[in-house]
Amino acid sequence: MHRKKYPFIVGFLVLPVGLYLLLVIWPYIQTISYSFTDWSGASQNFSFVGFDNYKDLADDDVFLTALRHNALLLVLVPTLTILLSLFFAFMVNVGGRGGAGGVSGVKGSGFYRIVFFFPQVLSVAILAILFKAVYRGDDSGLINGSLQAVGLGDKNHPTEWLNDPDLVLWCIVFVMIWAGAGFYMVLFSAAMQSIPKDIYEAALLDGAGRVQTFFRVTLPLLWETIQTAWVFLAILSMDAFLLISTLTSQDFGGGPDHSSEVISTYLMRNFQTYSKSGYACAMGVVMLLLTLIVSIVTLRLSRRERIEY
């Protein structure tokens, strides 16, 4: 058995590794190779142009605008989503006070878990339809209708939330946070449940309040989970194509005057509409490199010693 161990392992790995190379690695290699050409996407004839596509990206104002928007999403979405999720998870697990000095979640915590997780059962298309109704720029929109009902809205000139260059990106940020907070609340909640309640009870006996308990006990013990959540949210912020392209009415998203443009929407527009597939592939390569850099930097900067309990 010892002599046949390696052939046995290799036999099981050949098929999954081969499929991974064919379906994952090979498309990456193709995209990188096409980024050095003037491929139109529809023709098999194309020429090698070297780094011209990458040089054009550096002078493309729309691409640079999309890059800034991705950077804004990269800061706001992970930070606010994790803060909200941590707060909700803390409250539904140890935010209340049990009898005899014990700890428990706030009253109705089981109901809150279901309500906060509800957005996860909705597809991106449903989210887009839902928030198009919320942000609709007339009296029938939920926000405009509510504002007018309390006398704060302008009935003659209702706010065009998704068509206002100053508001559309913030509207998208809100949707992304609303859609993601419930999932990460459940993730953090599961991690908190693995923390012995004795630690919280000892902190309460020492006179620690909820704020001190959160920063001195919960946060250090959840650090690895927070680190993982940050990486996933950073990757989501670098993409966001599905939500933006379905929520905004412009071709593949982008918003009015490119006010909600991100790299992925501009990439798809160049690929499908402008037939500049080689140029789009160069954007994809840049997006891949930025995502890898952000993930590695996040993991390195947030690395700390594991706390045992």
C-alpha cells in the first residue's frame, strides 16, 4: 500500500486538476495573450500590438474614472459592511444580559437573524428590480413617495436617484451594503458562538460594558474571520458588474456621464458594444492584478498572532 500510495493519489487528482487547468487556468492564459493584440472579438484575424492596449488605458479618462470608483467601493463597502455585520452579530449573540450574570442575545435575536439574512435569498436581478422601485424618480418611488408624504420632497421636481451623477454611486453603495450585511452577520455570528461564554461572563464580572467587551474580547477573537470577510468584500468591490449593469439603465451600467462606471462595466462595453476585445482583455488583466494586490496587501497588513481560548 505504501508503494502504491502516490499512483493512487495521482489517479484521483488527474481529472480534477485537468478540469481546473482547462476551465480556469487556460481562460486566464487566453485573456492575457489577447490583451497584447487588437482582437475585435468577432474575427479570428488579429495583430500583435505589444503593450499598446495598456498604454491606452493610462490615457483613458473613462477607465481612470472607473478605477477611482472601484477604489471608493473598495474603501466603503468592506468597511461599512463589516462594521454593521459585527454590530448585528454582537447584539444577537451577546448583546443582551442573561440571568445570574450570564450573557445572551437581545430579545428576538432569532427573528433578527432571519430578517437580516433575507437579502441573501434574492438574486441580483431581483435586487435590481426591488431597488429600481425604491429609487424610482417619480411619485411612485418609495423614497420620493415617503419624502413627499412627510412634506420633505419636491412634488414638481422629484429626485432622480439613479440619474443624478452625484447620487447614483452612493445609491449603489447602499444596495451592496444592504445585500451583504446579513450574510456576514451570520458568518460572524457563527464565529462568536464558538467563543466560550465563560470569557464574556468573566469580562462582565470584572465590570466591562458592552463596548469594552466588544473591543477587548469579541474583536480580537474574530480577527481571522474578519480578515477573510474583508478579502471577499474587496473582491466584490472590484467587480460589482451584475448589480451596476442591472440597476442602472445605461448600456451595461455606467450611470449618467460615467458617474457609476466601474472597470467591469467599462470592460464589458468595450467587449460587446465597441468590439475592442483586446482592449477589454487588457482591462481584465489589470483588474486581476489589482484584485490580487488588494487581497495580498489586506492579508499581510491584517496578519496578527492567533489568539487561543
